[in-house]
Amino acid sequence: MLQPTQTDEDVRAACALGVELGVASVCVKPGHVLLAAECLSGSAVVVSTAVGFPHGGTTSHAKIAETDFACRQGAREVDVVVNIGKVLGGDWVFVERDVRAVVDAARAHGAITKVILETGLLPNDDVKIRLCEISEAAGAAFVKTSTGFGYVKGPDGALAATGATEHDIRLMRASCGPNVEVKASGGIRSYADACRFVDLGATRLGTSATREIAAGQRGEQVESQTNCRSRTHEGHEEEMTKHQ
């Protein structure tokens, strides 16, 4: 629920769907945290929100303030975007301090932090590995691939959103210890997509295709032979058993 055009009514509908399907969390814009907390009250579904979104370029002080206020309003998970410009410039001291500030602010309220690397905008695996190491050192609960708002220009000049790739999920899982989970986000549209990323090491999925994935789990759209467990971010926790 991070599109700029989504309304209060959209948030209410998403929360109702999340409760119906038993998802892990519903991720909303900071301005919708209080409403989502009211809608999800009494359920097992938690509120998550995005900080420094979508490009990570706000100051650390602003990210701390966003985190503190969102948690006071009911957020229990905070997805923070790294400062991409600082990452590309190699200012690793700044990047770790920035991430750690948000982790500490969230932890003060009993909330967890997911660090969004925006992998589609990063130049090589070494940078992605370094960000995984920094996130783990800072105490993050998750590393996450994408915001859904990281665009690259194609040969024809058209902009295309980047998202999770199999390579990046494998790399991120291999680059973090067992206490850090991996979240795949961006381009996950089917139960088959979901299971593929879970098989590669993702334990949470960020998707707006929750209903379609749940239908696939029930065998309404997809038939398959293996089991997969996934947690999805925008956010849903789903125990998926593929039908034989």
C-alpha cells in the first residue's frame, strides 16, 4: 500500500484482506499507519511502514523521527531505504551509521527493521554483499531487495521498475548470517514466483498480488508438487502448500 494514489478506503480493504488471508503484515505509507493500526487491532497481522522512502535520501535525523512517530502510532516493522547516493559513493561509515540509527529507533519501541538495498540500482555484487554485512552489523532483522520505485532507463528511453531476481536472493542469503532474514520484493505476481524465491532463501515476500498467490496456494490457479512457506511484506505471511 505504498502507491501515492492509494486512499484510506484502499488501506481499509487491504487490511481486511490481510486479516482474511493471515498475512504477516500490511505495509502502508507513514500517513496511513494510524488507520492501519486501527483496522488491524485485535488481529495477528502487524503494521509495517517505509522510512526514507523511496530513495533513502532523507537525513538520518528525519529517518529517526519518521521511525519514532510511526512506531508510536502502531508500526511494528520499519522498512528503511539505504542512502543510495552514499552507497554508490562508497561512504560506508555514513551508510552503517544511517542504518543503525533507524534500527535503534525502532528497537526502542519493540519494532524490527528491514533494510532495503535497492539491488536493481547497485553496480555489482560486492556492493550488495557489503550492504548485507552492514545491515547485519547494525542489528537489522531483514535485508530486502527493492522498493518497487527504483527505475532504470532502457535502450528505448522508457523507464522500467527493478525488482527481486533469483541471483540477488541467492547472494543476499549467502551474505547474511542465520539471524538475518531475506525479503524478496518487486515483480512477484504468482504462487510459482513466490515458491521460487522461497526455495532460494527468502522468508518474506513483498507483493501486491496477495490474493492471486493465495489462490495459487489453494490450487485454484497453480498445480505443483512441492511445499513452500513464505512471508510477504506489503505484506503477507502465508503458509503455502502446493497441491499434488
